Amino acid sequence: MAVTPNYAHLEGEVLHLPREERSKLASRLLESLDDDDFEPAPEWKDELSRRANEMDEGKAKTLPAKGVWDDINGRFGTNF
């Protein structure tokens, strides 16, 4: 996906904000994506339904968040 000059400039500015301000902005941006009019692509509807059912039925294998982050940090050598 191509990045517009405005995006590149804004990203550079945002990354220089203090951590707390970046966190607030990230939360707000995520909220803006939670649109009631959002409709997943048809190919994802069945997959989302299947995964939700597996969670409800206790069939899904879940992992503790700490383990997931430890794995990510181990693979990429960065604290996300």
C-alpha cells in the first residue's frame, strides 16, 4: 500500500509525541475504526463465525498474552 506524503509527515510527527499522548491517539484512532457500518468481506464472515463458535464451545486453543508478547519480542528482538 502506497503512503501519501501527508501520512508520512503525520507519522513522523506522531512518533515524536510522548508515550502517553501516542497511547491516547492510538486509542482514539482504533475507536474511529469501530464503525457500525463496517461489514467484513464475504470471505471473512464464515471464518469469523467459525472462530467465534470455537471460542464459545471451548474448542479454540488460547494463549496467555504474556506468552504471545514474549514470542513476538523473541522473534523480533524488540519490546513492542
